[in-house]
Amino acid sequence: MVVPLLSLHVKSLGASPTVAGIVGSSYGILQLFSSTLVGCWSDVVGRRSSLLVCILLSALGYLLLGASTNVFLFALARVPVGIFKHTLSISRALLSDLVAEKERPLVLGQFNTASGVGFILGPMVGGYLTELDGGFYLTALICFSVFLLNAGLVWLFPWSEAKLSGTKNGLRLGRKPVLPRETDGEVQEAAPTPGAPKSKETAQWAWAEVTWALRDMRSLLFSEMWDIFLVRLLMAVAVMLYYSNFVLALEERFGVRPKATGYLISYSSALGALAGFALGPILRLYRHDSHAVLLHSSALTCTLLLLYSTARSMGVVVLSSTLLSFSTSIGRTCITDLQLTMGGAQASGTLIGMGQSVTAVGRIIAPLLSGVAQEVSPCGPPILGAALALVAIFIMSLNKSRSGGDRIGKLKRE
């Protein structure tokens, strides 16, 4: 409900596009540094407690957002949300703990579908409410109320952490992401000392988890998979630039009200969800060559960003938005599949987490670039996004030979 309206609201508070970009980047910076720490914290204190705290503090952030009457209060309201809005990640970890391994993909798929429905309904409701007098503040207040409702459900729902597989008092001992070249000696070296006090052992374990996460991130960044992560970053920033000023740009270029833009965003989100059903036939057509699918979907994304940037009518905007929802959804799935295929199943948790960190970096960069590009033209952000997508296509074309079976086999053997 709130995210598509942020750029419009911060502009109404008197912020220039550059200042708005800096404020928007603060959220990505906080998410980048808090995601690993909050994840480790949820392992130590338990999913229920951490989820409840994150929901309540995120609700506080949206309440402050609704009360913001200047740019400083707006930036302050983004701090608790940036630090603690990891409710989806903790919920996925909780589901992984509670269900059997064979049921996990189905349950997580249902969870992602429910989240997708929220992204479909949210912009539509937010776009409608913002047309009312004081609509943004009403939207933020409703968002705050929904978070409070979620906190009540977490508090009242009759599940026990005693069910969590492989846990003891909310602490997962010896569970660390493992990279292919890591040795058992390195794991044992960081393990808590036997006979140590419980609080000291917990602190040692938490610090070891953070150290492992940082070490794995560094190893992955400088591995042979650097090009995959770089492509993910470039394509993420390109798409974020497209959405960064979408509401504002349509209002300035075509006089479209936020309500109608909210409907368009919801329509695109619904098509993006349907794109998942088309991925199977597309992969069979490409003989399960994810690299080729990613290359072609990125080329389509680049073309559509240019088409949107030069559009002279809303019909062209709707067409580009329709096709973009398919190309970006398929591209995200293929880049994740490439990461897991090239890294091997043993490092899947680390690879997925690293991909989220790369996306968080994109959330930092995109608002800054968007703010500067908007100073030039309302079409500046999507044009810049198309240029970044072109760089990603060039990198994929150069490294196509290194994405074959020999490279995959080498990584798995290592």
C-alpha cells in the first residue's frame, strides 16, 4: 500500500529528487547490515519472539511515517522499518523449521503466493486511498493497524517452538552455511567451548554465525561466480529504477492519477505471479538452459525499458508494463537457478542469502541514481536502467562459455 506512494509523498514534503533518493537509500543500507544480524538473532532467541518484535517495531515505523510532516520525520520513520522489517525472511525460516522436508517446497510456495496477493492488492488500495484528503496518512495508519493485527496473530496462534526441528531453546548449534572449499577443521575451530556457561556459549555461537556469514559472502563475491552476482545486481537496479518514480512519472508525463497507477501496478503484479506457470514450458523450449533464458529475458527487459522511456501514450506504457512483468519475473527465477546450479546444493542457503544481500545493495544504489536521473528528466531513471541492463547482457554474452557444464562440474567438485 505504502511503497509505491513514497516518492510522491516525499516530494510533497518539499524534498528535491536527489534528497528523496538519499532518504530512499537509507532503507537499503539498513536492510543490508541488519539482515544477517536479525537472522542470527532469530536463531538465538527463537522465531516467535523475534517475529513479534520485528512486527511491532515495523508497525512503529509506519505509524511514524503516517505522522511525518517534514523530510526529517520521514527519514526517521524509515529507520525502524529498515532495521526490523525482516518478517518475511523470519516467517520462511519458521516454516522451514515446522514442516517436514518433503513438504517444505509446497508450503513455501503457498507462502510466496500469499505474499504475491499482498503485492497485487496493496498498490490498488493505496492508490485509491491516497486520492482522499490526507490519503497517504490514512494509508500509513491502515498499514500500522495491519502490522498490529499480525502481531496479535503471532501472539495468539497456538504453535510451540518445541516443534522446531534441530533446535534447542531457540538455538541451532552447529548450523552454518557451508561453502564447497570449507574444511571440517574450520568448523570445529569456531564451535563453542564445551563446558562454557550457557550465556557465554550463546554469545560465542552468535558471533561465530556472523563471522561465518561475512566470510562466506566474501568468498562467494571473489569466486568464479562473480559475474552471476554482478548481473543480478545490475538487473535488480535496472528494474528498481523503473519502479522508483513510476507513480510520479506517469502523473507528470500523462496526468495519470495515483489511483489509476495503483491499478496498473496491481495488474502487473498479477501478471508477474502468472509468469511462474509459463516458466516450465519456456525452460523445456530452451532445453533447461537457464543462462539462455536469462540472457533473452534480460534483452527483452532492456528493450521494454527503452520502450517505456520513449512512450507517447498510455497504451504503450501498459504494453511495456505487461511484458516487463513477465520478463522480470522469469529473469529473477533464472538467476536464482543459475546460482544454485553453479554453486551446488551444499551451499544453497548461503547462495540464496548472498543473492538477497546483492539485492539489498541494489536498494541502496537505485534511489540515489534515480534521484540524480530525475533531475534531468522524468524518463531518466528507466533510461539509466536500460543502460545497466545492456551492461548485464554484455557480461552474460562474454561469459556464456564459462557457464557450461565444465564450469558447473568444477564448482561442484570443489
